[in-house]
Amino acid sequence: MNIANESIDGGKPFDWGRTSLDYAKFRDIYPQLSYDKIINRRLCIAGQKVLDLGTGTGVLPRNLYRYGAEWTGTDISENQIKQARILSKDMKIDYYAVAAEQIRFPDNYFDVITACQCFWYFDHEQLMPNLSRMLKCGGRLLVLYMAWLPYEDRIAGASEKLVLKYNPQWSGAGETIHPIEIPACYLENFERTYHEEYLLKVPFTRESWHGRMKACRGIGASLTDEEISLWEGEHRELLERIAPPQFDVLHYGAIAELRRKSSR
């Protein structure tokens, strides 16, 4: 399903379903530290029902499944949900292909709702009341993010420049460390309880970093097959020149936790 938003990539359409196979293979890269920070907040643990918005290939439910929460994952892309089900075949996780704004579960149903790498894609004026309705009183909305740092990491910076060569409108470039922005409408029904930003060194090989970059919105989800092929040739040659066989890429992680207020 093509998505187009004037505030993202200058309105250039993208479809995560086009890159689902690469996404499944190369984007399950969050270090254990990122999951530890969630568990240490006593979130997504046994006894809790958790809804993961924009679940993609189910990265968050799959990696946190062992902590005992009851998981539901949703995503607008049927291809992403297909991969999530394949990768979760031995886990009891419910997945649904549905836009976040159209999710319908009972009132006061979830203890936690998570949104990882996807929060800016939503229509928040429409979504926020629905999230508040589905969360229990005192329930948590947990927004998560991780990004490479192109100005501080040479390999990330060079790869990013090549993405921009083929997709100049891509707005995912130029990332710096900052708190996750929460739209003002959420303050009507939620209060911010916690945020944190922290550095991460994420290990890659040339092949896995190439796959990670191909599976980004600026390449695999939006370019034509011909453009992707040309980019791949240049990017592989670039990595042969500047990257050792194994290396770390400097990223930062970010958490924003909101609590549903007791009255609306």
C-alpha cells in the first residue's frame, strides 16, 4: 500500500510492503540494551496485554515475547504482517493488517501500547482518542526510536549521502540526538512520565549494513527497481572502499513514555 504525506520525503509515495523481505532479514537489529530499558520500566512483561502499532515484521513483539506479555501487532502493510507471522510461527502473537487509525479493540483493554520507528506516520488527531480509549486507566503509551548518526559515524554518513543521490527528497537524513517529539494533542489524555536518549554501537557486516540501508524508506520502499539496482551497485562498491568486513555503526536510541490520565 502506497503512503504519501507531504511532511515525509516531500510527499514521495512509499510502500513498506515492497521491502518486506529485506526488512525481515536486515532490520531486526536492536541491541539487548534497548529491550532491557523497556523491561526495566516494568513494561511489556508478564500479566500485561500489549498492542504494538506499526509492528512491521514483528520485531518488538518477537524480541520481547520471552518476558511473558500477551502481544498483538498491527501494521498497514499486509506484506509486513505476512513476514511477521512467518517469523513468529512458534509464538502466540496475534497480527492484523490494519491502519493504526482504524484499530478497534474494547475500551480499557491494553496495559501498554507501543510504537517503534513509526509514530510520525500516524494521523494523531484521529489516533490519540482511540489509543486513550483502548488503554486501561494508568496504562502506558511507549514510543521508541533508533537511528544512525551520520555526522558522527563515517560509514553511516557516506551511505546516507548515496541514498540522497538517488532520492533527494528523502527526509530521513541528517539525524541528531534529540528527544522524541510528542504531538500536543496527546497532552489532553496523557501525561509524559519518562524520556531517555542514549548512544548505541550496532554491529554490522558489509552485507548486513547494505541490507539495512536498502530496507530504509528512501531506497527499498520508494525507488523503482532500476534505481534500486543502480544504488545497490554503487553502495556495495562504496562499502568495499570505506568499510572493513565487520564494523560498528554509531546510533542513538530514544524512549518516550506517556501515562493515560485517570479522567478524560
